[in-house]
Amino acid sequence: MLNNTLLPLFFLVFSSLFAAQHRNVSLSEFPDDKVMVVAHRGDWREAPENSAWAIKKAIEKGVDMAEIDLAMTKDSVLILMHDNTIDRTTTGKGKPSNFTLEEIKKLHLRDGLGVETQMKVPTLQEILEISEGKILLNLDKGFDYIKQVYPLVKKRNMLDQVLFKGHESYTEFNQKYGDIKKDIHYMPIIQLSKSEDLKKISEYIKNYKVYGFEFTVGTTEKNLIDFKELRAKKVKIWVNALWPHHNAGNNDDLVLDNPDVYDWYIHKGINIIQTDRPKELISYLKRKKLYF
């Protein structure tokens, strides 16, 4: 029997363990009536973007998914890197493809202020090891590398934990990845201001079981479509809360003055939100009972 002194400590430890374990979820099992929280480039406000620590911090916060960016080194190793060069985020200069992994590993990552840290550029393999069973992954800037990523993910039995995406039409996607399309989760990216992108929606719905669509709305609701029609087809709807052009001006920074800015996403039927402020979004979703 626990005494009154130890009881609060017991519940604190238990709740911490439960919070950590609840992340162990697959894409196929994520409830359609809850909202998935995606941390942009990991939790980059607490660690350098696309770093191992950015993923660890996202896991600590209870984030559902970490969005990461892929690049390839000179010796064909997949690493995490957003830009076409390593200039902004590391102590080096040049394209990732100009460096071997050994050379990349001699550099240090910079934080959001551009200050040098002691952290290194991680490989995709290292991130898979950290993430397995703890957080879902969304691979951005990685469409050209799906064939290289696929065996790494399959070997670790993580195909239900990784979401691939790209701007390509269904025909282009099918030509390149038709042989593995049934094994992976894929999400097309749609800009609502482009008529050719709107055609992609019906093409994918007709020919392939997409996990969802990522939509860029624009600075206004001028081109907005009824997302609830797609939700009825069990298709998830992803909209970024990052910058005003993604979401008709309902961006993350507004949450500092208006905690209910995320109401817009819920009312529009959006159930995946990529954010630069995961703590605030999770707090909102818990309050609305929409956090899984």
C-alpha cells in the first residue's frame, strides 16, 4: 500500500510512462476523429532542425509525427538536410552531394539563431533507430529517394510508421513506384490555386488508396474546397499551420495571442496539422479532447 507521501510521485511516474508509450502508434491505426500533430523539421525550437535531438524533443512532448527532410551524400548515404546546401544549418559550405558521410560528420549543426552547436548531421538510419515505436515520420524532399528509403524502412518493419509524399501526378507516381505503392503510405501535395493540382485529387482517389492529401490553401479562402467530402472517403486532410500562405492566415504565431486559432482547422475538417509550435497545439487539442 502506497502512503500519502509516495502516492503523488507514483502517479507522476505512471503518467510520464503512459505519455511516452502512447506514441507507439501506426499510421493505419491513428483514429480518424483525432487530430495528428506533426512537428516541422522536428521540434526545431528546442534543437537544431532535422537533428536527432529535434526528434527526441518531439517525442518527449508527445508529438505524433516528425516531418524530416532528406538529402544524399557523395557516397550515397541518406542524411537529414532541408536546403540545397549545408551553409545555413551547419558549419560547412556546399551541397550535401559534395561531401562523403565521413566529411559531413566532421561538421556541427547550427541552431535556429545560426549559432554552432555540438550536434552532428544525422543519417536517416540513425533517425529510424531513434523513432522506431515512438513517433511517426513524414519524409519531405524525399520523393526521388523512396526506392532507397523503402528497404531501410521495410527491414525495420516500419512501413506503417513512415509517410511518403510528393507533388507528382498519379501517373508519374505510378510509373516510378508502382511496384511498391501498395506497401507504402503515400500522400500527394496539392496547391489549391493550381487547376492541374485539383485534377490530381480525383486521379489519386480513382486509382490509389492515398493516406491523405497535404493542401496549401493560400493567403485567403478563395480557393478552398470542402475537405469534409474527402474525409467521408476516409482520406486524411493535412494543412500546415506554419505560415499564412498555407492556411488562409490562420498560422501558428497567432496562437500566442489567440489560443483558439486552431479552431479554423477543426471547423474545416482538417485532421493533420503540421506546426512550429507543438506544445501549444497539443495543449489546444487536449482541451478540445482531440488529442490521441
